[in-house]
Amino acid sequence: MGKKLSPEQNDLYKRVDEVLHYLWDPIGVSGVPEARDEYHSYLPVVFSMLIRDCPKNEISEYLVNIEVDSMGLPKNKINADSIADLLIQWKAKIFE
């Protein structure tokens, strides 16, 4: 990441990691311990989007693009919207 994160940012980073792995999980690997880092390459971008206060639709669109373009999966906008909402709620809770 380059620079040291504040305690709140560090907490948010961990929450984003957990949400992506256990809840977003488009390829269904959340129950496989060896795949715990499967979505780590997307983590910095999603975290950055939250820190920059990107709107829900941008975060959701990013997740959908990963599913479709990178993973070859069908579009799941409803799930991506739900995950984006949850991430924004986590940010609000952590930084309140």
C-alpha cells in the first residue's frame, strides 16, 4: 500500500477483505482455506474507492466488471449492489 494506514483505515481494509472473500465470493471459494487470498488483487482498488467516497454504483460496477471480464461469469448486479451497500455501511460505522 505504500503509506501507513490509520487505525480506522486498517480496520476498513480488513473488513473489505472479509466481505470480498466471505460474502461477495463469486467463484464460491469462501469455504476453502487455501483460497483465502483469491480476491486479494481486487482489495486495494475496492478499499481505495471507499476511501475516495466513490458512489455505490461505481463500486458495484467494478465488482460486476471483475465477475464478467476477469472471471467469465454472468453479470450479478443485484449481488454486487448488495456488497457495495454493505461496504459503504462498514465504512460509515468504522469512521463514525
